Amino acid sequence: MTQPSEFPDNSSAIAIIGMAGRFPGARDLDELWRVIVEGRDTISRFTPEECDAGDPDIEAVSRADNYVRARGVLEGIQEFDAEFFNFTPAEAAATDPQHRLWLEVAWEALEAAGYARDGHGQVIAVFAGCFANTYLLHN
């Protein structure tokens, strides 16, 4: 049996030290955990009138066999703090809600990690994901 002569090279190691997220029925990770533990369904269901109001594509879409009037809805998306992120009200209104949420959640992750303020001198990164939506097509 051979003994390692030195410690492995950890120069490319990463550590997840802060997390944040927004989810249907949960505004943060603690609420998400409660939803999971309680086994709650957080998908919102809509009447035809609620779902169809104001959607210019609804007639064609609603005829599809796989069309369902249900989706996960994030709460509080209108609460974006434009001033905190140095946006004018007009810039904030024109910015895709996914982008606004990304900024908020990225900041929350940095806060959770203790890196939200300058002066730490470390190289840090935030990784995130989302999917394309039709916000810009309708605005």
C-alpha cells in the first residue's frame, strides 16, 4: 500500500458558499425547503378568462392538445428595487423580469456568502440559469 507523499492540487477547486433562489410558492431557499417537506403543490391553475386575458397568441396556443392553464408563478416580481441597482424607472420597466430577478437573486447569493460588499479582494462568480420567454415580444 502506497502512502500519498503530498496533498492533492486544489488550485482549481471551487466551493459553493452562498445560494439563493426564487421558486413558485417560495420566495427563498428556506421557503422552498418548507414546500418540499410539506409536499405542497405550488403550481397555479387559471380559469380560461384569467389565462386568456391580454395574450395575443392565446387563440392559436389554446387549441393545442397539450395546452394546460397552469404554471409556476413567482411572487413579488414587481418589487424590483430599481434605485438599489442604479436603474431609472424607465430602464427597470423595459428590463426583462427574468433579468431583474437574476440581479436580485445574484445579490442575495453574494450576501449569503458574505461577499456582497467590496473589500474582500477575492475572485468570485455567480452561476445562474433561465430560459427564453416572450417578454420583449409583447412589450
